[in-house]
Amino acid sequence: MKKALFWTVSCLIFVGCARTMMVYPRDGGQASKGKVHVDTSTLEGEMELNSPDGEHFTGRYIASPDTSGVGWGLVNAYGSGGAFASGSNVGYGQSLIGSARAILAGDKGRTMRCEVRYNADYHGFGICQCSDEKIFDVQF
């Protein structure tokens, strides 16, 4: 819990942070790396990865938190002698857990579509599929 709080606060203070992404081809072979640039202020950011065959992919992801909610409250207080006080408040909460999707373009002409799940530490896992039908498991 302390680690989750540390990363959440760090990302909020600095608005964004980067996570190293590991890319594993489903058909076997050598793993490669990439990065997810987390921007907590907009729920979108840059994603880049290198496929094991050497193509460099870049693009943007859009995150979608699992749940959010809005609450509203009103309080009225009456006292002796005609005293009266009232107050209201509106609150909004958003989950730090959710999913994200990205469409990436490769420097050799292929495209890649990624779908990932992330947690409060901005770690996650998912699948990316190339336009040539190659599938990669990813984790960050």
C-alpha cells in the first residue's frame, strides 16, 4: 500500500512518469522493451515499443478508469434564537484502476493495436497485435 501511495503521489506531483514495458512475442523468441509515459492529468499519453524484429512503434493511448462517481450533500442546521447555518459540497472520485487502448505506427510500415489493464501503481499487462497478425503480450 505504501508503494502504491508513493507512485500515485509521485505521478500526481510530477504530472507524469514513464514505465518500462516488456514485449513478449506469442510465437516465442526474444523479448524486447518499450515505454509507457503516464500522464495522470489527462488519462492519455505516449506509448512506444520495439518489436523483437526491430521495428520501432510509437503512438498515443487513452485510459479509461473502471469507475468514477459524483456525490452531493446539503446540510442545514437550526439553532435556538433563530440561528441558521447551511452548507453544501460536491465531490468527485475516480478509480486508479482501469484499461487503456493504443494505436501505434511502426517505422517500417506496420501498425499495432494494444489493449492493456493497469492498476493504482500504473503497472499493467495486456496484448498488442500487429497489422500482420503477430501478437505480443506486454507488461509494464
